[in-house]
Amino acid sequence: MNDAKPAPFAPTTGLPGLDAVFSGVARGDNIVWQVETIDDYHALVEPYAAAAHAQGRRLIYFRFAAHAALLGDAAGAEVHRPRPQDGFDAFVDQVHTVIEAVGVEAMYVFDCLSELAEAWQSDRMMGNFFRLTCPRLFDLDTVTYFAVLRNIHSRPALDLITATTQFLLDVFRCRGRLYIRPLKVQHRSAAAMNLIHAWEAGDCFRAVNDSGTVAEILAASAWPGLEDRPAGGYWERHFAHARALQARRRRGGGDAAEEAACFARLSRMVFPDDPAMARLIDHYLDLDDLLAVRERMIGIGAIGGKALGMLLARAILRRDAPALSARLEAHDSFYVGTEVFDSFLVRNRVWWLRRRQRMAATFLEGLDEARARILGGDFPDHTLRQFEGMLDYFGEWPFIVRSSSRLEDRYGNAFAGQYESVFCINRGPRAQRLGELLDAVRLVYASTLAEPALRYRQRRGLLDEEEHMALLIMRVSGTAGARYFHPHAAGVGLSVNPYPWNPRIDMRAGVVRLVAGLGTRAVDRADDDYTRLIALNAPELRPETSFGAIARHAQRRMDALDLQQGGLVSGPFATIAAEQEDFPFALFTTREAPERPPFLTFDGLIGDTAFVEDLRTVLGCLHAAYAHAVEIEFALNVRPPAGAQTGQGEAAACYRLNLLQCRPLQVRSLDGSGGEAPPADAPRVLSAQGAVIGPSRVIRPRRLVWVHGAAFAALRQAERVAVARLVGRLNQLSAGCELLLAGPGRWGSRDPFLGVPVVFAEINHVAALCEIVAMHENLVPDVSLGTHFINELIEADLLYFALFPQRPGNAVDEAWLAARPNALSQLLPEEARWAEVVQVIELPAGTLALHADAEAQRVEVVGAPPAAGQGLSR
């Protein structure tokens, strides 16, 4: 090793004649060679490496491609081997870790970048890598050699490289001689841009100034032509081959083996790399499905978990329940690939901000800045043209922009409600509608860096996973022609029922949560209203026990799109539904008496149509195919039979289901095991009967946090929010501690006057959550099966139950609570002022046991059986 101090850095190509053509090479220059063969690139790398060695410069060689090595051992290069197969994010990290460690005034050689496009099946991601890497090398005063192969990459990818680099040079070989044509020489001799230069003996470069030689050189250069073929790069070549196979099959000359190989390659490009889902993809989808997706894609890349789940569900029904499948509303969607998202982050300088979110120590840093850049970000022209084409297809029909990230709707991690979905009214001039669409896309992209989503990823151990956001853009289901736009009904279906409120309910038969109007009230916890729960094996059963209770707890409000004012609105059911002349009131509503207004029960739909049978079939088929519990979202539109008069004949009406989403539902076994009856002589601290969600079990809590209802009810709104934040801090202190949490009203309510307004991250360490129905006399817990809040409880295996103080079988030993010391001031001395509202009871081992019986819908919290002559110990 030569320890002599290196000479002052003199940037060069190693070919003085070429340096002269460029009017010199400067610190920070990135030099991209567009070549026909790797041998031509190698010829240019050799003198460059020799110059680095002569100057005593550090020469860094990134070796990642399958082609022959560009530098041998004699070149004295430091060889680093990043792995493209690890994915784009990981490869960028591997390269930039080396760059940061090396520092300033080094010289670099990269293998041919075209192999990155092959590894990632995306020319644009190759361009994104260059756009991230070139500026950092420039800042460090390096000189770097890159190469790309000519005529195989899409124009957008080459435009990225051209716009970023300082030098872009075309290299031709004609009659055994190498020629170089500068395409971009930034801030240097303009004359060099106009001429081709022949590499003659030694380092001499001669300008070619006769037309005959220029014409001969360019004629041999495989110029792609005016249409810039192949415009789509790797993706278009693969899909062009697939279309050829499809056409050959349709002519009667198909090759099954070749189609299978093509399907395997393309499906790994289009769908997320999830082995569990790959089993379903291979079994239920085919090459025609992939080509249909490609026809509806904006950009390239994977289409994400939500889009995949919807496509798979429809394919499963197509094969396993063809008669029902034929009656589904056809899906009418577009897919925005993950590459659009990645390129958007790179283009708008968000990539390096997002990199912090992959590390536990920094994952909440820089979120405001990243969000501002996303919401103010722009899109390249070719993406805008595709968005405009989609708008022309939809016309002025409303659509919804839905998240469909790489990690969503997979086995183990549903991401329910973590990312945004945005309705677009889609009315007005085209420019206005495009602006509305782009704002919606930006909102969904920004939600990937929202704190709740990042905390969800942290809880699930997914911070270091690559998360890429695709989009599913769907036509909104409904009937046009009125001010308010909505489907007649919508809902959520679960193939298992974790809430068997009656002994006749079969937990394995599934349950549906149904609403009139848009399904937002089915998936979001609507604190101002109720929904209809339907146990699919016993649809006539209701959680309410009397007709009066049914009427009181019927849905009163519905969600719709207001096409006049714009936006999602919530209003009285009677007002919004009346806008549609053919609304199926007879199927959806019931009257308590002829003179009383009707209220929503859906009794006609349930009793007089095949709706319940159809939902059981859908959920049963999907559960069997997934070999796992599933959750679906759907919309429903009723169509009167031909000749039916308005308001008549709805009982015989036909309807269409629109299957919008399907994902695995994270539930424990429902075999009833895990629970046991408490000892008969054990003193009861708490008894609850009537609303239990989650499998039977026994929990032995070590800490009890009790929010006292009367004290909480006396607080102002800001104080109630402060109590929610306090509960969140106690939750974090209770990790691994079997925490029992109890309090008044609805946990997770958005309205502090209806309950404790926590977010799920503030109760994620809780073992059991009790809602005490005591905020006011008319408030009963909306069990909210299928909502994002309850889904998080189920996914976290958190037991939920409600306590009804005024009902038989529900009781609390207030004296026992009053006798327990409050440990709040010991745990959080600065929060001692809340001691009258929040009581924290530390429970030595064996003090309490919680016995949950899901089938009996009963929870009992008991103390250890007392010794002879003793009460429950204090």
C-alpha cells in the first residue's frame, strides 16, 4: 500500500484528448456512457482507472451486475457488492452507506445500470436510483463513471438521467473504431455537442466533420426511430410477449407451458411479494387477468394488497360460485403502480426524509416537512397524461382514490384504516377535475408518513419493511340523476362472528354490518348513529330485545356524495333517500305504526330476498379459499323488475352486489377453548353480560386502570382529551403487564362527550377493554363490528366487553375499588391532579382473574377465593 500523500485531485477521464473535447472534467462530474456493448464501456473504464491509480485517488467500484468485471485486481479498486435483488430501498442504502463512508474526492465506477432495470423490472426505478445518487456524488467532489445500454430503456427513465447528470455521451462502434458523441456537456463547450469524435491512436480524438462518415456512423447505431421504440422499456417488452401468447392461444395455437412461465414472471411484477398470497394468485388468476390489469394501469410497479384482494375475491367467486359471480356488479377500476409513488417521492425530494421512518430512533422525525413536500408535489407529464385519460374514461362519474400499499391486506397485517381513501366528486371542467384527482392522490401518499400509520408499523414490527403505495381508483357504486350520490346500501362482512350475542348464533357462520348509503358508516365508528348487525345463520336475531329498542337503535343518518356542493356529507336518512324516486323503502324500512314514520331495519331485504344466502356463499367461498377468516366490503344496489311501479314490487326486486375489498381477518380460534368458569366461591369484583368481542379466555391482570364515570362526565372537552393522553402514557408504561382498562362510554370515540377519545396506539398494550355504558341513559355501545377501530382490537387479540350497570348480570364492587390505593402519583407524579378521575391499581400476582365466555357473552372479574373467615384481601 502506498502511504504517500496523494497528489492534488485533477479530475480526468484518463484520456487527455477526450478531456480537451469536454473542455475539462471538473470535481463533482457524473459521466454517463450510453453504449452498445459492455466491451465499449470497459475500453473507457481502463484509462480512467489507471489515472486514479496514478494520482493515488481512492477508486471505488460498485460490482452488482452479471456482466464481466470492469476492473481486475491490478486496478487497485475497492470493490463493493450491493445487491439489487434485495430491492430498491435496500440497494440505495447499501450504495449510499459506502459513499458516505468514503467521503470527498474519490473516483467511482459503477457496473452497467441497465441491469438494475432488469432486476427491478423498471426503467424508471433505475432512473430514480441515478437521481438519488448522482447529486450526492456531485456534492462530495467525486468523479463517477456510469453506463446504460442504448435503445432498451423508456424515454422517461432516460430523461431522468439526462436531466441529472453533467455528461451524457453516446458511444458507437463502426468499422472497428470507437466514436463518441456528446449529448449533454453541462456548462462546457457548446461546440462539442454538435460533433462526433473518433478515438484514434493513443488518446487522440478527432472531430468527424464530413457528412458521409457521420451518416455511416449513425446508420450503424441502431437508432430507435421517430416513435422512440421501445417506449415502455422492460414492462412493455414483457407484456407485449404476453399479448402475443394470448393472441396465439385465441387462434388455437397456445403453448400452456410458455404461458405458465410468462404468468409466473408477470405476476411477480404486478402483485406484492407475499408467499401466502402467491398460492392464491397461482391458483385463481391467469394470464388474461394480468393483461386486463395492465390495460388499466397508470405507471408501472406492483398494484398493492388492496387491489390484489379485490381481484382475488372476484376470481375465487368466478371459479367456485359462478352463478353468484355472474350477478356481481362488474368492477370498474384503475391501478396506479408503486413506481409512480416512488418516483413522486424522488422527484419532490421526499425520499431521504422518508428514509428516517425506517429506523426506530427517528421514525417520527421530519413528518411535517415530508407532508408539506408531498402535498405540494408535482407529477411528470407522462403520468399526468395517463391520469387525464382515466378522467376521460370516467366522464363526470364520481370515483374514490383508495390506498393499496405493498403491506396492506396481507395475512397478519390488515392495515385497516391506517391510510387515506378520498372520494372525488369529479364534476366541472377537466382541469378542475384533474386538480381534484391529484390532490386526492397526494393525500393518500401523505398518509404513508402520518403518525398513526407509522405507529401501526412500529407495533407490527414493520418499520424496516419496504412500504410502497399503489392506488386503487374505483368508480363509486350508485345511481346517478339526483343531488345525492350513493349506493342503496353498503356494508362489511366477516366470515366469522366474534360477537355471538345470542346462544343460537353460530360464530362460524359469519356476520354482516349493514348501512344505508355509502359504506363509510360501516367501516368508520359513527358516534352519532347505529347500524344493523346480521348474524348470517340467524338473521332474524337482533342485539336489541324489544321493538322499541329496535326503533331507538335504528340508523337515522346516512352518508352520500353531494354533487351540488361537493364532498362527502352526512344527513338524515329520510332527506337523502327521498332524492331517489326508486329508493327501495319497502325492502329497507319498517313502520312501528301506520301513522309513525318508517325506520331502517332492512327486514325486507333480509327476509324477502336471497341477500343473506348470497353473503353466506360469498364469505364461505372466500374463507375456504384463503383457509383463513376473511373480511369483505361491499355495496348493494336494488333494481326493480321490469314493469314494476315506483314504490311497489320491491320485494321481488333484483339487486347487484359490488365486491369492493377482501382481506384476511386476524382472529384467534373460535373453538371456545381458552376460557374456564370462575370458582363459585370467588368474590366478584366486576360482572358484565351482553357484549363480548373476542374468543373465550382467562386473563390475570397485573394492573387495573379505571376511569371513573361521574368524575369524567364533569370534565370540559379539553380536559377529557387530556385524560385520553394520560391513558396513553399509562398504556406505554404497561407493556407486558396484562393491563385491564375500564371507563365510561365509547373508547375511541371522536366525540369526547361520548367516551374517552383515545386512538388505538394509546391502548395497544391493553389485555382487556371494558366500556361502561353510563355516559347518559340513551347511550348504548355500538359494537361496531367491521369498523377499523374494532378491527385493530381484534387484530391485536384484545378482549372487548361492555358493562351495562342498569341491566341484570352487570355489577361493579364499588367498595372494592374505593379501598384500593391509587398508584397514579407514583407512576406519573406530574399527573397527580387527575387522581379523582383516573385510578391505577397495582395487582400482585393472584389478586384478580378475568374470565371471558364468548358464547355466553359474559365476563367476570374475580378475586382469589377467600380463606376461612376472610374477605377479599386489601
